[in-house]
Amino acid sequence: MFAYAVRRVLVSIPVLIASTFIVFLVVVNAGDPVANFATSRNPAPNKAAVAAFARHIHADQPVATRYWNWIVGVLHGEWGPSVDPNLDIGHDLFTRFRVTVILVIASMLLALVLAVVFGVYSAVRQYSPSDYVITFIGFLFLAMPVFWFAVLLKQGGIWYNDQTGSAFLGTIGDRSPYLESNTFGNQLSDRIGHLALPVITLALVSFASWTRYTRASMLEVLDSDYVRLARAKGIRRRKVLTHHALRTALIPLTTVTALDVASLLGGVVITETIFQWHGMGEMLVDAVSKVDVYRTMAWLLLSAVIVIVFNLVADLLYAVLDPRIRYD
């Protein structure tokens, strides 16, 4: 398995380089930061200041040279110059990453738990009223735009706080700027309260599709020969479901979860913007609005690495879920 993982990593490197180069071309040609600098300042900067700004962000170099210098810089921990001369892109990126990764992991865990529980229950109770209710709820959340659902939950959180006279459900930021007491319990409660609504937003949207995959996979496994054989041996139904059927049924869900990481990161951009989190989503919006090439590329590169890592982990989990799968 270790050799397979190494091969996958080696194969991912040229894919990552090719994708970053294509994205770099798109980002560089998406706007002109030098023109934006010259027209957005009041009073307008002189030609010498504009030329100095162009040299600062390497806009005076050919695109291929800029890309090569950026790649070499990233390997040495240098993420390139920002349009804001006082901003360290690497420090800003990983500071915001720590904020976003908590949101993403919590959302994925909640979505996976809900998808497995309701997907298995729906498959076992196929064509029952509860199966139809779960199916309806799944399609309902599939049809909901992330931004609309996030705004709806935010307004609901504000209404709940007003009605109860509390401030448990945080609707702005990932934590309160001031707490009456800085004890561990208060800090934990504050973080959970601010996590609740963004996590529910992302989790329910993902849960909707993941439940359908779990249900379909579970139905296929329940009809397989080895499950019928286990039942014929007199093994208890719960053990057949958990030890024989569920492990195999989780393989398609593992694949879908890994592939959906990219869309989940896209949902984070919208969710963080609505709930005003200072994470990677806010960073991308700010970088794109300011035509900050290297800051945008830093976000895209880290996101690409996350997607590659999740797909690698998913491939390795196949052998854990199904003993018949072996990697040479």
C-alpha cells in the first residue's frame, strides 16, 4: 500500500503543475492589477509609482517567467508579492486555513454521519413512508442554493437569539471578540455556537446527495450473494448490516466524498462570506476583487493539494473497507 501511495503522489505532481499553470494563465489575464492601482488611488499615483508597483508584483515580466519564479518561490516558502505590500501571503493563507479547516472537517463529519444513518435506514425500509420522507428531504436540500440556505439559517439564528435573549448562535465571525469569562468552557461554548449555523449549512447540502448514494449502494449490497449467504447462516440481521453490507456499501460514498471536497470548498467561500468568517473563503473573495494574482494562486494551490490528498486517502480506504481489494 505504501508503494501505491508513493506512485499516486508522484503521478499527482505533474497534474498539479499543469493545472496550476493553466489557472495561472487564467488569473493573470483576468484583470490588470497595475491599471487598478493607477485608477483606484486618490490622488492618482505618478508614473514612477505605477512602474514601481508593476515591478513589485512582477507584472513587468513575461508570464512564463512569473510562473516559474512563483513555483520556485513556493518550494522555498515564498508565495509571491501581494498587491498589499504589508501583507505576507503565506502567513495570511495558513492563518485563514486554520479557521476554514475546522468548518470543513466538522461539516464533512456531520454530513457523513447523517448520510450513513439515513441512507442505510432508507435502504432497509425501502418504499416505506419513512423512505419517501427521507427521499423528499434529500431532494429538498439538493434543490436549495447554498447562499439562500445560509441566509435563511442566519436570519433564523438572529430570530432565535432575539426570542431567547441569548447569544448562543453566533451569526457573525468564528468566535466572539469579547467574552465575559475566558474559561475553557466558555470558549468551547462560544466556538460551538459560532460553528453551528455554518456547519449545518454545508453539512445538509452535502448530506442530501450523499444519502442518495448510500441508499443506492446499500440496496445493491443487500441483494448480493454473500449477504444472502450470511443471512442463511443465521447471523443476526444487525451484524449482517454492519459487518458485511455496510463496509462494502461505504466504498461509493468514500469516492463521492473525496470528489465533493472541491465543491465543499466552493461552498465555504459563500458560507464564510455570509457569516463573515475570516477564513480562506474571505481571502479568495478579497484577492479576486483586488486582482491579487499571487494571493489568488496561493488559495487555488492549497485547495488543489487538499483535493488530491482527499482522493488519495479515499483510494487507500478502499482496502480497509473491502478486504478483497489489494494494492501491489
